[in-house]
Amino acid sequence: MTNLDSKELIKRFHGFFDEHMRREIRQAIHKEDDVLPIDFFEISQYDHALGEELLERPIDVLEIINLTLKQFADDAESKSPIARLTTLPSTEYKLIRDIRSEDIGKLVLVEGIVIRKTDVRPQLTHLEYLCTNPDCTYSTERLRLPQTEEKMTTLKACPRCKAPIDIVKKIRVDSQGLLLGENPNHLDNSGDQPKRMNVLLQDDLVSPFKENRSNPGTEVYVIGLVKDINKQTRAGSDSVNFDLIIEGHYIDRSSSDLSEINLDKEDIDKIKELAANPDVYDMLTDNFAKAIYGNTRIKEALILQLFGGAPKIKGDGTKIRGDMHMLLIGDPGAAKSQMLKASTRIAPRSTFVSGKSATGAGLIAAVVKDELTGGWALEAGAMVLASGGLCCIDEMDKMSEEDTSSMHEALEQQTVSIAKANIRATLKCETTVLAAANPKHGRFDPYGDIGKQINFPPALISRFDLIFVLRDIPDKKLDGMIAEHILATNMDLSATIAELTPEFFKKYLAYAKATSSPVLTRPAIDLIKEFYVRIRSSGADEEGEAIKAVPMTARQLEAIVRMSEAYAKVKLKKLVEAEDAQKAIDMLMYCLERLGVMDKDGKMDIDKLTTGVTAGVRNQLKNILDIMDKLETELPEVKMDDICDMAEEKLKMTRRDVIKVVENLKKEGAIFEPRKNIYKTL
């Protein structure tokens, strides 16, 4: 291809702008816009040679485009906008892992998730000099020195007359560094490690109006120039090795994963046919994690989680999440990890992390030192990167309480607030969380209280809509069926092939989320309200008890609403009917009944799960404290026998129960033991 000279390029681009973009240029100049978006395909369609020149030597041609725009601005005596290419041909699209040295100096189009983002800082682009020799041309005409290296380049003397020369102006632009990572869901091989690359944004690309396009966790596409940066040795000298970066030319948010899924008429017809089938829930459940035998209700709940409820924003701006969070707690070998993996295969966007290697910063966000700019940068964690999708956390019991506490805001408010190293930011974290864990001692004690074997803080537990217990209890009949299923799977791999493929599941999810946002009907509202009030009232029927049991809280009520909406969404309905609400209520009760939140009288007390202390236990603590207060007014010293005698007489408590309550009061700091067998209240 013969290179067109500068004059010819200016002439042709002037013709292009005059014929195709005169109105847009006039508006940009009149409004004093900083940017003029240009479609590459319009240039190529007007003059194929211009398109080829632009791809072959983009640095020179982009400069000529801006010079041509300056001519239009000079005619109008206004500031010239910067040309920004918003499209490139598919031949220039590259995965980050495929960028090589041959791409240096070329335009590329890459997609990825913003993992890290630095603060906006000024960067020097030019130095302007004036010569001290009055007879030199540069004494009146400024000499501009571009800054193209990492270190500032300066002049010691005038290049024309060798006289001393002074810096009269430093020209700076705002700049910002991004770390862009490949989307794992876009890789052909799910086992591949996503690659990363630094992206440098400057000028209008980091304006306050545009900066929120590139927050950590956001999926973006970038058009930019590939450049090389010289690495430094430990001694500080230039190395023979180089790093590749992308100098951003244009950046914008990518379309969401759901909208990227292509649906043809045949797919939509098949989805509608399945949604209209009365057995749609059973069909979806039977085809979910088909290699796992049983656990039908849990599989159904996992499918509901993927469909999710409908997010809502109140008049005061308060947001109610539509995402359902679930926790699977079970014995080793109960197929928890397989269920998590099955969900990640179906979810259009997902991340999978292990609690063994996860920290709070790795899950949420961290502030780290950026190598490109040298400043502090905000790096998104797994939950932020999965925003708009699913985050699976396996072996969450291996995480420390300090690390899990960082999840509280992300789970309920669906935002992440960071205030570290002079960085203050709030990141979007609209993520559905599916977690799995083992019980406190590795395996459930069949004779112990289930609630006491769930080793998580109450504040974290309360944020999960559903918590399922998976127990490995020997059962001759069930064990035989599980063994038959596993052995048949190993003998004939085709036996586990689902009729509904993961690809179809993704299409079903995409279509349901795009077309169905069901609203509660009056019968559904009345049914949920009646159930909630009835269950809540059951805790107020206990006569003579100072502290009443709390069978259910508003969080369980919201969980019922989300599940009702998910049941309706599966059938692509616009309205949530009473039958959907009843299914949601049944699912919640199935879950709670197996969590051991019932007391010995068969009454429900949600505090048994969320705080580990039931209303009955709290009443015992209060009653024993009242007894001790009374004894302290009657006796000089209160002994254990005195407490036990009065508790047995007034409360009908056994000595063993009294001793247990006294020990709990000591642990809480409500009473103390100054001498052996002598007790005092605080």
C-alpha cells in the first residue's frame, strides 16, 4: 500500500468531514464539546484508502485528523474538539493474551473488566522553552519539547544557538491508570487464567463526567494504541525487557453479559413453550446438576436464585435488592462444591473463590500501589467483579470473622465503601452470593443443636435469604440409590447429559430477566401478609414470659417476596400470583424446619439461628439475675445452693440448668465470682 502524504490526507479528510460530519462538527464547536465521536466504518466507506492508512499508521493519521478539525475550528474562531474513534473493524479486536510486540504502534480493540483504578493525576506532555539570546528565533517563538519517556526530558541549551534556554510553560493533561482483566466467561477454556494489561487514560477520557464509566468491576471496551514501556533493573538502569500497555483512545461500558447472549426466534419459541409447561419447575430442577442425586428442593432454590427477584427503588432513594443470597452448610462429601460449580456454569457472569485462599480485600476491594503511575489504586475483589452476576464462595468457614465481616455491606446494601490511603469510593456490588461451608466441627453432631454448629456471626447469617443443611446420615435405601446413580454415571457418561444444556439455561435466564419483572398482586400480598402476621403472632402467645420469641423478621418477609417474584419470572409472568407466593412460603418453611429453629414446644424462634440464643434462654438468664438481685438483699453472701433452691422453687429449674445459666452469666460479665462458690451481680 502506498502511503498518502500529509497534504493528501488533510485534503481527503477535509472532504469527508465536509460531506458527512459538517453538522456534528458545527454542533461540537458551538457547544465547545471536548470530543467529536467518529465512526471508523463511515471513514472506510467514504474512502477505503483512508481506513487503511488509519489502521497502518494510526499515530500520524490521528494527528492529521485533529489538524483537519482545527481548520474547521479556526474558521469559526473556536476551540477544536479532539477526534475519538468509537469503532474499529473486527480484525483489530484482540484478547489481552493475544497482544504481541508486532501490535506496538497499532490500534486495537479490547474488552475486559476493570480490576484496578488509580486516582486522576496530572501528567506532563510538553515543555515550552524560550531562548535567552535575543537574536535567536526561539527568543520570541516558543520551542515545544514533547515528553514521551517515563523520565522528564529537558534541554540544557538552545538547539539552534547553544545559548542558555528557559522553561516558560509546562503543559499537563489529566491521566489515570487502569488494570484491565479478561472476563473469565469469554475465554474458550474455563481453566485459563485471565490475563491483565495496564491501560493509560488521558485528557477528556478521565473527565468527571466520564470517569464513572471505568469504576472497578465495570466491564468496558477500550480502543487504544499499544505501546511499550522500558522496564528498570534493580540498579535503576534501563532493562532489555519491556512491558506492553494500551494508551487509551476511547473507552465505554460494554453491554451486559445478558444482552450479549444472542436469541433467535427458535430459542424464544422454545423458552416460551417450556415456561408454559405446568412442570417447568421440575424440568429445570431435573436438568440442574444432573450428576448429583436427590437434593431436589435445594436444586429448585438454586434455580430460583439464578432468576432472582425484582430490584426496587423507593421514593426516598432506598434500594431493595432483588438478588437472593444462599448458604449451603453440610457434612463433607454432600456435593456442596458441585452445586456451586453447576450454578457457575449456568450463570452468564460468575466468579468462583475458595475461602481457604480468600481474604476480605480479595472478596470486596483493596487499595494497592500501582506500578504504572506510582500512586494508590483501587482494586476490585471477586464480589465486585461479579456485579450483575453470581459469586460462589466455597469453604466459607475457612475464612476469618474479620474477613467475612467485610461482606456485610456488599450482601445487603449491594455497595462497597472504601476509605483508605486517601481513596474514598463507593463501588457497585449488585452480586448474587452462593456460599458453602462445613459445620463448626467439620461434621454435624446428630445429637447437637444445629444452630450452635453453624459457626458464623449472627449479622452475616441474617443476610442470607435461605440456608440449607446437607447432612450425611447413613440410610441403607438412600445410600443404595446414590451408589447406583454414581456408578451408572461412571459407566455411561451420556447418562448425565442434560436435556436442557447450560447454553439453553443461559438463554432462558437472559430472556426471563429481560422481559419479566413481575409485580405482586393483591391475593399474593394478602397471602404473604397473613402468613407473616400469623407466624409472628405465635411468638407473642407465651404467657408469663418477659421476653417473647421472635419467630420471623422482616428479612424473611423480603426473602418470601424475592422468591415469589423468582417463581413468577421462571414462567415469564408479569404478575406474582397467590400460587407463586405459596410456593415461596413452602420453600422458606422447608428451609427453616431443617435448620433447627424450633424450640422443644415446636414453636419457631429465628433468634436461635441468627443470634444463637433463644427467647427461652434469654428468659432464663433474666430470671436467674432477678433471683440473685433478690437474694443479695436478703443474704450477706449468695452461694450456688441458694440460687438453685430458689430457682427450683419458683422456676421449676433443675440444678444442672441453673449452673449452666450461671456460667453463661459469668461469661457475659453480668455476674462475677469474687471467691469460690460466692456470686455477685454487677
